[in-house]
Amino acid sequence: MMMSEVLPAVDGATGSSAPIGIFDSGVGGLSVLRHIHALLPHESLLYFADTAYSPYGDKTEAMVAARSLAIGAFLVSRGAKALVVACNTATVAAIARLREAYPQLPIVGVEPGLKPGAAASRNGVVAVMATDGTLAGAKFQLLHQQLSQASQAKFLLRGCTGLADQIELGQLESSELTAMLRGYILPLLEQGADTLVLGCTHYPLVRTAIEGIVAEAGASHVVLVDTGDAVARQLGRLLAAGGLLAPDLHADGHVAVRGYTSGSADKLRAAFGALVGLDVAAEAVALEAASTV
């Protein structure tokens, strides 16, 4: 059942002119959308923020998979030619199921960035900031074990409880957020980390605050790793391989970017303006979770 009438499909576009569907538990995936929009400026984008069920980190894997499948189905129904799972937790829980459901579509997920973190580190001490759910996941633990052995890097894993929730509130310069960031970052720097992996799509949205804390600690040499650019580049490669890259701007010179949410459309619209600098039409939509059986 829909809370309000949804926006029409993007000009009925099909094939290479169809939009790319992107989703996250909330506004964190806008950090990935920002990279996609910059790298692929001719592409129309649909973004779904599942804020009524945010955060995903404290939900069961079955629930996250069900929500992801429902959102994927919605975005495909709106004409999406590709899907981007802009959430670490949803990638772990659902990307395999999404690929089974839509084998014809390019589908890209996100990972916490252990490999680029190890490559960027000069002293081999890499701090990984992520949600507790991501760090506890079997997929992450396997990747951590493999890269620890292959790279000889020392990974400092830090579950940032409540950080994504605080960012979701939109008060990115609040004293509460700054204090929380300091509490997570300073101990990692004290342990010698020269690389900070932002292992949740929400965290790049407060990159400026993180850089300020790192500078105050006299650690301006520390490298921040944001995997959003890698996601955008992989998406571009898959679209090119499938002949799905948008050939040019729409006839009127306008590329559509539209938002959907299970929460407040006004809040999503405001988030687009504040975090991405885009004035975007948004609609609230209620989706029934898909069965994962």
C-alpha cells in the first residue's frame, strides 16, 4: 500500500536511457550516489531511503534481505536498468539474492574497503570504522582473515555503535556527533593507524568533521578511504560492458534524480539538498517486505 502517489517512471526511459536504482537504509547511500552522479553525469538516478526500517545494523539478516528484495523490486518496477546496494549490511544480507532475482541487471554492492585500506597504508596499521553488524558478518570476517594473511596488515576493527543513527538525524555539526567521532577515532590514532577506512556509507557524509579531528590530533598524514568512488567506477564498467551507458543528456538537457523513502519525503528532500546539493523530488512509499524463503 502506498502512502502517496509515486512519481512516474523517468520519462518512460528504457535501455541505456533508463535510470540506475540506488538504495540504503537511510541517507548514508547518498555518499555513494554523489560519486555516481559525479562520475556518470549523464545517468538518471532513483534513490530509495528505507528510513522507516533504519538502521539495518540491528536488524536480522532475514529482515534486511526481505527489505532489500522489496526495494529492488520497486526500483525495477520504476524502470531501473541497474541496482546499487549502497549499504554494507544490505550487501552482505541480500546481494546474492538480488542477483538471483535479476540476473539480467548489473548489480553492485559495497564493502568496507579492507583491500584499498591495506594498499594505502604505509606502516601497515589500518583502522576500519564500521557498524557492529558489518564487523560481525561472516563475509567480512572471511575477508578480514584473508587480507590479514595476504597483506600482513594489522587491522584495527572499530564498531561505531550509534554513529550512523546520529548522522541520520542530519545534525552533522552537533557537539554530540563530534564527541562520538572523537571517542571512536582518537584511540585508533593512538594505536598507530595511518589509514582510516570509512566502512559504512554514512561515514563519508561527516568526512569534514573526521578530517578536523585527525588534524587536531596532529595526524594529518592519515589517509581516509571512502569506497564510494570504487563503487561508481565498477558500476560504470558494468554498464559499459552491457552497452547500457546513457549516451547523452536528455533532450532537454536535464538528467532526472528522484528520491523515494519509507519515511519522510520532506526529510529526504532536505538531505539531498544539504548532503548532495541537489533539489530533488521525493515521494513516501510503503513497501511490503518480500519473502526470503
